[in-house]
Amino acid sequence: MKLFDTSVAPNPRRVRIFAAEKGIHLDLVQVDITKGTNREPGFLAKNPMGKVPVLELDDGRYLCESLAICEYLEELQPEPSLIGRTVDERANVRMWERRMEHEVMRYLLGAFVHSSPFFEGRFTQVREYAEACREDLAARLGWLDGVMGEREFVAGDAYSVADITLFCTLDFGDLVGEKYDGDVLTSIARWHKAMRARPSSEA
């Protein structure tokens, strides 16, 4: 299988780490979004949304959206489980993954996209929205730090796709200048250090 990837983007990295945790090999095809390759007809034929990642299956079909791709890989190779083995585990992991995506990643990316010079002229930026996102992100991370003080992993006792989503989000924040304060959010910082020590973090 081929993964159409952009190395620095957080969503393709989620898939790369997920696959690495399972020992699944994916052939990587880099898509240069800085040059607009993702907006060219050849790529839009794979994903009309013009976004990465895109997984090309062995039969030539294309699967888009990072979580959908992770779900597909989980079905192909259930162990080690990253989404849960039982109905209760799966519901819990999906709840926490949804929270990490919509309560943390959404605000961090909103702050970045609406303030970065990279996106000037690509669409209408709203600077006030970037600041609002930073405020919301700080509030969500403050809540999450309290949660993480009582557990080892985001969804509880086991590493899961929820950890992958949060890890890729926070690492991307470090890269683009939306870094959290580890001296204040000590539980998140402790967790983040442990995630960076996992071999899959290099995927």
C-alpha cells in the first residue's frame, strides 16, 4: 500500500505512527503542499478535498481521512490493538480520540492557520479567530493536564490512537510556534516525553 504523505503535517504522521506501532509497511509518496501539488488534477483525482494523507490500496482504490485509514489498518491487523478489543474499549478510545481531535488539534491548527504567513493569500485569515483558538486551546490543555495526572495514557491504561492524535498535535505545535508550557502543564509534559521515547515516534 502507498501513503501519499507530507512529512511535516500532523495528520499523515498520525497514520505513519499508527502503522509503525502495528509493524505495517507503507510506501511513502511525498506530496509537496508548499508548491500546491495537492491542488493539481492528478492528486485531486485521488482526493477531491486536496488533503493528505491518502492511502492507495493494493487494488488501486483510495482511502482518505487519517482516522478512517487508521480504522482500516486496525481491521487488517487487529494486534496490537490501538482502537480497542471490546465494544466498551472501542467506544472509550473513540471518545477520547474525538476529544483530542476536536478539543485540542482543532484549536491548535486554527491558531496556526489563521496567523501563519504561509497561509496568506490561500484563504481569508481571521486574526481574531487565531487568538480565540489560543485561548480555547489553553483552557482545554489545562483540563487535560488534570486528567493526565491520574493516568498513563489519554484513554486510560493502554496506548491508543488517542495518544497518537495528541502527540502529533503537540509536536506540530512545537514546530510552528504554538508550544504549550511544560513547566505549567507538567502531566502533559511527562506524558509527551514518554511518547517521544516510543520507537514509532520516529515514523
